[in-house]
Amino acid sequence: MLSRTYQSLRAVAPAALMLSIAALLSGCGAIVARVSGGLADNLSAAILNQQDPELVREALPAYLLLLDSLIAGAPDNRATLAAGAQLYAAYGAGLVTDAERAKTLTDQARDYGRRALCAAQAKACGLEKLDYAGYERVIMDIDAAAVDELYAYSISSLAHIRAHSDDFGALAQLPKVEAALTRVMALEPGDLAASTCMYLGILNTLRPAALGGKPEVGRDWFERGIAVSAGKDLSIKVEYARGYARLVYDRELHDRLLNEVLAAEVEQTDLTLFNKLAQSEAVLLLESADEYF
């Protein structure tokens, strides 16, 4: 059972773990904009609507350093900490191929995520030290005022687990991440809803039903994410095909979803980069389908 989960978690697409950049860049841009006028907002838009992932891969480290400097100057600023958590998570889990670098970067992501949630609501400070029952009680008491920080905490935790997926201790944290993301959805997260649905779909399809997974619950989350994004976020369909269709050996659904991705319009406001990545993933999944099914 654990072997299957390790393999599934390692296979989470870079496009999926990068998706949170969409939400964070606008927020981070607003922070930096106070100092630099419209430059940050324009930079955010340029990244999100870029069709060359390699260019973004090369450019993002400078943004990381900028966030580090902002956090150093205001170590308790919840918005900046949340932005740092998400960007380090996305870069470490989605754009770095060296395993040790990924661990280091996602360690930083998790630290920023914990600090962001603690700064937003004091009751969440030290959350990681609680057993599951105590953790769940605190998570369920988080209110809507901290939804952005709870999302950042959840995404940075998931990225950290993925980078440390050879560690049984890290893997054991997955139920806590699922609980946190479920709470995010209960708080009506607005623009964060589609990506939150996707991550919940991924978490519920890491294992087959016979080994404790909840494929049908995962399918419902994927379908909900597609509906929330009006089908414009192609990453959700890719993860639906990878996570659910492959898990239950539904070749027809698998190919339909991926062919829909390839036929879709890539250019969507603030989703172009991720849709481009999703199409690349779709090609690879279709090419390997004969061997898988």
C-alpha cells in the first residue's frame, strides 16, 4: 500500500504543483506594488500568460529572493509569508529536478506556510506538533479571515511531502493535508477553489479503494474543479486522467480527458503557462497509455 502511495505522490504533475503560483502572484504583486508601482502586477501577468515554461523556470529564482528580502524586513507579515510558502512550494516541487534541492526548497516552503498560518491565527501556532485529533480540532476552528494562509500552509505541506516521499514520517502527514484542504473548501475560497478541488482529487486517488483510497470521492473533486474553472484550467483534466482514470483502468475516460486538453485553447487569462504545461503532460500520458492499460 505504501509503495503505491509513494509512486503516485511522486507522479503528481509539475503543472499541478505549480498551479498555486496563479493565486499567489497576484497577491505578491499587490505587496510589491506598494513599493514599485505597477511593475509587480505587470510581472505577475507576464509570468502567468507566458507560453515558455523554461523561461519561467529560469526567471522565478529572482522572485524567490525578492520574497525572502520582503519577509526578512517584515517577518510576521502573513500575506508575504503565504506568498513565499506557495512560490517556494511550486518551484521546489514543480520546477526543480534535483531531489536534494527540492527537499531544501520545500523545507523553506513549509516553514513559511506554518509561519503564515500562525501569523493569521494564533491558535494555529505549533499545529504540526499535535496528534491528528488535536490538529483537526484546530483546523476546523480556522475561520474565513485566514483562508489564504490556510491554503498556503496546505500547498506548502503537500509540496514538502512530495519532495520527501521516501520518508514514512512525511507520508503519514497526508491525512492532515487533506483535512486542511477540506477546510479551505468549507470556507468558500473563491479563486482558490478550482486548485483546491484538484489537490483533493489527487489526495483521494493516491491509492485504489482496496488499499484505503477513495477513487470515487477523488473523481467528484476533479469534476467539481473542472466545473468551477469552467473547463479553462487544463491541469485539472490532466490530473483527473492520471489520478482517477489510470487508477480504475478507465482507458476511455483517460483518453477523452487528455484529448480534450490537447484540443483546448491554451491561452486563458492567468492560466496560459499552466495550460501549456498541462498539454505537455497530456502528450506524455497518451504516449504511455498502451503500456499502462
